[in-house]
Amino acid sequence: MVSVSSEAAYWVAMAHLPNWSREKINDFFDRLLRNRFAFQDFFALKPEEWESLFHLSQEEVANLTSVQEKLPYYTTITKKISEQGFDIIPVHSRFYSAHLREKLGKSHAPTLFYTKGNTALFNAPAACILGSNHGSGNGLIFTQNLVRRFVQEGITLITTIEPGYHRYILNLCLQFGGRSFVLLDQGVLSLKRPLDAFDQYVTNGQVLFLSTTFPKNNNGRKWTFQRDLLLYGMAKDIFIADAIEKRQIWRWILRGLRQNKTFFVRYPEENEKSANRYFIANGAIPVDLNGKIINKAD
């Protein structure tokens, strides 16, 4: 477990400023780090010093002043987070996924992760399998085969505890003795689905639960976009079992294909209703039911 920093209250306050973009918040963290400013030291300065030293606008200064005023509230939140066994990992931490930070950049990489479990998994090789709740039988066979393979190869699977396809992958992974990142769709102080059933997997280092949502937020309406973005950003390898519904992540994958990035797609049977062929036509690599690359000459 990572000890919660004395600066964590500042991190939480800054990471969820509603009128600052993700890029702006991440840039602020980066600027403090580059200038070797601890958050406590920065917030000990006077507003006029913020303006002169960091060239901040009056509106930005007002935003930061509000952070200062609400610090006791955020201090209480960070204590509750720690009491419930969660860690807080900022974007500049050595525990933070270097792959995610590089792939999503300042504009999309989450400023903070609230985590529970084996933080060493954050920088372990990881993959995700994308599919559909309405996928084909072949898609499920493909998924089972890949999960077994990844467990054997020591690759961490990225999934969620949401009912349906992602939860199916998580259950398979743990059943086979594998390791998983588990993305949470709620704030860690407002979880609708208790994590008690996973205590044994936390204890033996098989899982790392991750949330990027404000700790007291229980509104998951925007979660789908964030989930897909994290799946795309954290996975070094992405496999597609079934592509049926229109999903935000398909846009990211098509963009990646245009940038010559690698994605693996199950080659569908002739009578299957699937968008898998569309990805293959746009440069994705076709694979068989075992995830093995299909040579064009075959």
C-alpha cells in the first residue's frame, strides 16, 4: 500500500476543478514539479505572488483561492479514503502507469487515480479484450482462449466490475488465477457495488482497483467514455472479439489505425453480423480463435 501524502488534499482539490480542463490541470501539476514547488509551499504564497511567479490570470487565481479555502473539506476526504484502504496516485508519481501517461498525454491522462490493491500492476504488461454483451458464440470462445493465454503469460487484463461482458472477463481471469486492473465507475467513497467479495484477490496481489472519479461522486453517466479511454490508454495490446454496438472506443481505435498502431481483431465467419471486417479493412491485424495472427496468404 502507498502511504497517502500530506499533499493529497491539494491533489484531490486540484484534480477535480470543474472549470479547468484535464490538460490545464495536468500542466499545473507539471509546472510545480519542474519548478520544484511542493503544493504546500505553492499555496503558502500570496495571490499576487501566484500571478507574478506563475503568470496566472485573475480568474485562475480566484480558482486557486477557492481550493485554499476548501482545504479542510478535502483533508477530511483524503483521510476517509485512506481509512477505507485506498491509495491516491497522482500523474507525476513513480507508481503511475508510464504507458498511460505517454499514450494519452496531458490532454487525457487522469490527474489522479484512487487505487486499492497491488500498485505494482500499474506498470506491468497489460492487455484488454473488447467485445459486446450481444456478441457471438465465437466471440466468447475467442475471449476464453485469450484470457487463458494472458494468464499463462503473466499479462494483466484490464476490465471492470460492471455486469456483462467486462465482468465476465474479470471472473474468468480470477478463476484462472490471473491478474487484473479493475476500473470502477463510481467514486471510492460512494461505491454502489461493495468490493468485499474481492478481498482475497486484493490480499494475494491479483487485482488493482482503479477510480478516476471524484471520491463522493456516485453519478456514472459519463463513465462509458472514461472507461473506454482508460481501456485504450492502459492496454499495450488490444484485441477485439466482437464489434457490434457503436462505442466511443471504436473512434480511438480507428484513429490509432490511421497512426499505424497495432490492434488485433478476431476474423469473423461469413454469416456473422459484425464490424470486425471494417477494422481489418482499415489496417487491424486479423487473428483466429486463439488470437494467432492470420497470414493473408492462408
